[in-house]
Amino acid sequence: MNPTSAPWNIAPQATPLPPRLIGLYGIPGSGKTLAIDRLRRQLGLTEFEYFKGSDLIHLATSGEVAFHKLDEPLKKHYRQRAMMVAEATCVRSGKVGVITREFMYWSVGESEEPAKVYAGDDLNMFAHVVYLNTPPEVIAKRRDDGTSRSIVPIEHLRRWQDTEVEELRGLCQQRHIPFTSVYPDFNEIVVPIIQRYNGGLKMYHATDSAATKLLLTPVLDAAVGELGREDAYGKIGAYLATTLLAEPLGIQELIAQYPEHPSKVSGYRLLGEEQTLIVAWRHSGKGIAEGVHGVFPKAKFLPVQQPEDIQSRHIQDKVNAVIVDSLINWKNGEAMAELVRSIRAVHTTIRIVFVAAEVNREVVSVRGPVGAVSRSGEVSVVALRMTKPK
């Protein structure tokens, strides 16, 4: 079969578009097909596309048997074409796509080197890579329960899986692509990851909570003084970072070790913390921004007075931009929206999150300045309290 006669003719894009695909990886038997079927039922078809990579490949080559008869260059060609079809489908529909992919094959008894089936260009099409880190014992049981797959020793499955995770995570880090390894909390972790790439405006706030009332009191009390008010803003920033900001940005697993104890334990950290920029918008945003930075110290901290203060070197290797002020109303909302446009002119795929103690509801309305910039890409707003226009 000649590559030039491939059944899909995909016109090249005149300008590069932000990645709209989420890659779902895992060794055979990890549950990728079950996972994508579950996502389809839970998220629906209105805003998302779903692809099984093997189905796209076999459709193009007249079935699985025909595909396996091809030589390796042609197999690579059709794997890449499957990605291009998925990407083109998402561009046409404007939806976010989730696609299952294989990273390598490693049969028992074969050489020490596994057969890698990914292509580096494939990864560049992903906005995020999710790895199903299903325990090898579970995978072995699935393969032994009436499937057509051959039985593979658990230790081989573990070695295969560990190798994939290590190499895939490294490749994603090189390309600044968020990587998440997950099991068993699939719904709790993966669904929010996929939803946040869907664009539009997402709100996170604690308007009526007791914590909000307590945290805002020192800010509004004239008797507290300037130093006390700065301290109060720092506490608000820390509270928002730990309770709300992690929702739109996500978290990732971290292996930690108890002090003075050999045992290791699974912990969590902010997803892409080192690739996060915390922008303290003028003097009014400094206190809350410092509180956020105290929770996420590996993020980059940048005080900004004007949109022009952010240069390409500040954001070119970042995946998140957290823009912080004490209050977002119509007046400073317009300036902050201009800041977002300046950032996106340099980095089209960066995730934008506004953080403030108070946000005026009018600013995030359809006609508001923050609402307007959300139409060209995802924007999240994290607020201690939402207020009505005066």
C-alpha cells in the first residue's frame, strides 16, 4: 500500500492551532478502551470527540490483519495519519478530543529492547498526556480472564509499565506537555483535566462560606492597619491556592518520604508547578500573589505594572499563567484582559487563571472584559467572593 494513496486527505493548516487532543496511554490490558467508553458516557458528545487509535488505523488499512502485514515504515505512516485525522476532526468540530494510543510493545522472550511505536511528532499534537497506571496484577488477571491476549508474567508487565512511564514522562517534560499518571481515581482526576481544555469561562469561588467571612474581616477592618491587611491578603492567597486554585490547574502524584523513616508515601503537588507563572498585578495584587506563591514555591513569581511588562522569556516555557489582584472590577478587568491578549499573542496554548479576593459578576459576564477573553480560549476565575455591580 502506497502512503500517497492513503484514504484520508487532510489539508495542512495555514497557521498552527493550539493542541485539542488528550492522549490516553497505557500498556495493553490497562483499560484504555473501558476508560474512553466511560468518558463518552460521562462527558457526552456535545463538547468532546473520542477516538480509539487502533480503530482509526485499521479503518485506513482495511482491518487489523492487513495492518500487521505492512512493513514498519508504512505502519508508522498510518499511525501518524490516525493522529492527523483525529486532530483535523477536532479542528473542524471545535471540540476537544481524547484518543487512545500505544507507546511500545514488549513481548515475553524477545530482546531486551522493546519495540517503540510512538513518533515524536505525535506528542506535539497533545495538550495533555494521561497514563493509565493500572497495577500489573490487575492487568494480568484481565489477560487471563478469557481475552485473546497471551499470558504475560506480572514482573514483565511491571517492567514494561515502569519503562513506559519513565520514558513518556521524560518526553512530555522536554516538550512542556503536562503528564498525569493515574490509578485508581480515574474520574476524580482525569475528567477535570479533560474538561478544562474545553475553553470558555470556568468559575471557582467560596462566596457564602464561613472561611470567606473570617478571611475578609481583617481586610475590611480599618483598625487592623496596613501590615495586618497585607498579612490578611497573604492568608487569602494561601487559602485560595489550597482550596480552589488546584481545581482548574490540577494536581499530580509525588513520591515523598517520611522524615527520619525509610518508608515512602504517595503525595501530591500542583500539576506543572515549575511551568507556572504567578503574576502579581500591580501593588494591589502583591499580598495575595505572595500567599499563592508560598503554597507553590517552585512557580515563577513576577510583579507586573503594565501588560508590556510580560515578555516572551517570561512565558515561553510555561503552561499556566496565574494573574492575581485583590479586586477585579470593570476598570482593572479591562487592563487585565489586555494582559491576557498580550500573553496569548506570544503563547497561544497557555492556561490562564485569574485569582482575587473579590470579583465583580459583571466583569465575568458575556459582555464583560474577562468574559470576552474567554471566548478565544479557556479562562478560569478563582475568587474568595463574587460581588454584584454597585
